[in-house]
Amino acid sequence: MPAGKPADVRIVRLAPEHAAAAARLHIAGQPGTFLTNLGADVLTAIYALLPQSRRGFGFAALPAAGEGGEVVLGFVSATTGAGGLFLELGARHAGKLLPPLLARYMRAPGLIVRSAQTLIYPLLAREPDSAHAAEHSSAELLSIMVEPRLRGQGIGALLLDALLAECATRDIAQLDVTVDAHNEGARRFYARHGFTERRTFRLYGRDMCLYGRPVG
Ligand SMILES: CC(C)(COP(=O)(O)OP(=O)(O)OC[C@H]1O[C@@H](n2cnc3c(N)ncnc32)[C@H](O)[C@@H]1OP(=O)(O)O)[C@@H](O)C(=O)NCCC(=O)NCCS
């Protein structure tokens, strides 16, 4: 397929059947990061639970022609409250999440501190003088990942368009995203789609940038 031509895909709501493929894409797209280090089992559990929470939503890109949910070419996920979502996942689905999580913690205890940071990072990322955030509802893009060999063909743009349309139907006024400062490709992608940098902060010992854009 020539570069720049939109790929032949259909966009569907993210569903539990896409979870294992989403976890695999996440690991391929974000090597060496905290969530990736939690491992495929934990990520699969998170992506299975996210679309079942009222705080979580997302979309998957599937081949235009084809069966089933196993072949996922890309996905995007978002939440209306990251801290609340992770607490809800822990409280409501401890039985599914804890076994793979505990297995990872036994092998890599340092991940416990990073998990605690994941719960409090919405406080780190929040804009200090954010009257805007108090007045208007906002959502946070948690992850957007496209199959490595299919990047640069417009799949990411299609996923982001679907997410923004969903935000509009939910009366969400602003979409935020936290990006590793060294992830130049993702920063270009967000800048190209109307996101502007709001502030930087430290998370997991790394520099992070908070980006945001109005939904309308
Ligand atoms: C960022 C990402 C989702 C974009 O998806 P995509 O389908 O390649 O995006 P599109 O084809 O719609 O847009 C292409 C634009 O994305 C950006 N981009 C980032 N990484 C890219 C890559 N590896 N290849 C091509 N484009 C990339 C560029 O801005 C590019 O436009 P340009 O080449 O004119 O500068 C995808 O590159 C990806 O999965 N990256 C790894 C995971 C990641 O870092 N996700 C963001 C943090 S959660």
C-alpha cells in the first residue's frame, strides 16, 4: 500500500475480544515502559476490563474484510478519570487482575512503586490553575497503537477521529494525553492533530509532556 493512502480498515468499538491483540500492540508500541513491563497477561486483563467500565472507552481498527476480533491493526483507548478507572478495575476485578499482577511483582518488586505512581499521576499531570478543567468535562487518551508495519497510512488518524467523535457525543469538551518527552513520533502525531503542549512533569523517572486539545 502506498505511504499516505488510508489503509483499508473498519473502525469498531474496543471490546474484550480485542484485549489480547491490544496488549500485543501495546508491548510492540511502547517497549520498556511501565505498563509494558507489567506483561502481556496484566495488559490483556486491563484491556478486557476497560471497555466494560463506564469510565473507559476506545476503538479498534480491523481489516475491512475479514472475520473475528483476533486481527487488530490498531486501537485507541481513553478514560474520563484515570485514577478512578484504575481503582475501579482493582476493586471490581481483583480476581482477574491480581494473579497476573502479583506474579509480575514477585519477579520485579520495583513495579509496585510505579503502580502507585500510576494511581496518583492524574494529580501530577493536572494543570495548577485549571479553572477550565473544573468547568468542562475532559477525557484522557490512555493509549494509541498501530501495528508497526502499518504506521504512516492513516490508521492512527482514523482511530483518533473516532475517539473525538465519541467524546463529542459524551459532551466531553477537552481531550488530554500524556506523552513521553522522548517519543518524537507520537508528539508529531498529536501536534498534527491539534494538540498543544500544556506542561511537563516527571513520571516513572522520565520527562513527560501533557498535551490537550478541545474536542469540538
Ligand atoms: C503514533 C501512532 C499511533 C500513529 O499512528 P499512524 O497510523 O502511524 O498515524 P497516521 O498514519 O495517521 O499519521 C502519521 C503521522 O504519525 C506520526 N508518526 C509517529 N510515529 C510514526 C511512525 N513510526 N511511522 C509513521 N508515522 C509516525 C507522524 O507525525 C506521521 O506523520 P508524518 O510522517 O507526516 O510526520 C503510531 O505511530 C504508533 O503506534 N506509535 C507507537 C506507539 C506510540 O508511541 N503511541 C503513542 C503514545 S500512547
